[in-house]
Amino acid sequence: MVRLVPMSEAEFLRYLEPAVEGYAQAHIKAGDCDREDALALAQADYASLLPQGVATKDNHLFSIYTADSPTPVGMIWFASREKRSKKSAYIYDFEIYPEFRRKGYGVETLKKLEELVAAMGISRISLNVMGWNLAARALYEKQGYGVAGIGMTKVLA
């Protein structure tokens, strides 16, 4: 059983640098930015999305714990939104740390997230997953997430 614990400021600061670097690397791998620009673009995205860090309004950052682990097994960050009088959640980042994968924590976390956002009056959760990330896609599809659109790119040498 997992529990979502709001990230402390210290946890957020430990999260931020590797998250930005990972985000930059994901975009390089996807081919949607140049290696030289990736880190600066990722830093700018995080700065605009989380201008007050962990205290940014309508953003919810959690460490994921299990009953038998004193340290987090992962993290999840989502934003709550309202558009045309409909509330939704958007998952910006979700990770089960490598040493804890393939133990069901991803499935449990997504179920716990559904309970949490339902209690907030939210009835829709969206996210973006890189096309090359087949393991993540399989997890989301297994949990009932469907494709809402497909962005495609062809990199010309």
C-alpha cells in the first residue's frame, strides 16, 4: 500500500536538479530539441511551471512511500486545473525509482491519485508520455488511460 506525502521543501530541492536534467534528456531522446538547448529549455519550463517551487498554487508534489520503506519509493507531481467550468488534473512528472519498479507501486500510486483528485472534485486526469517510453505507456494503458492525440516528428539529418 502506498501513501502520498506532500513533498517538503528539502525533498523538492533534491528532486529539482535531476528532474530538470531528466526532462532535458527525454526531449533530446525524443528529438524535439537540440542537445545544446535542452537544459536551458528544461530549466525555463520548470521555472515557468513552478515559480514558487513546491508552494506553487494548484500544483501538488508528493513523495511516494510504502509501509515498509522509510525512504520514498517515488514521486508524483500534478496540477489541478479548471477550464470551461470543468476540473481536471495534469500529471507533469511521475516516477517510481528504479530499485522499486516492477513491484506494483506505479499501479497503486495511480489508484491513490484517482482517489485524491476525486476528493478534489476532479473527474479527469491527463498526462503526456514520450513515445519511446514503452514501459510508462503500458502502465498508463493498463490503468485505463487512452490516447487523446499523437504528436509525431521526423528528424531530418
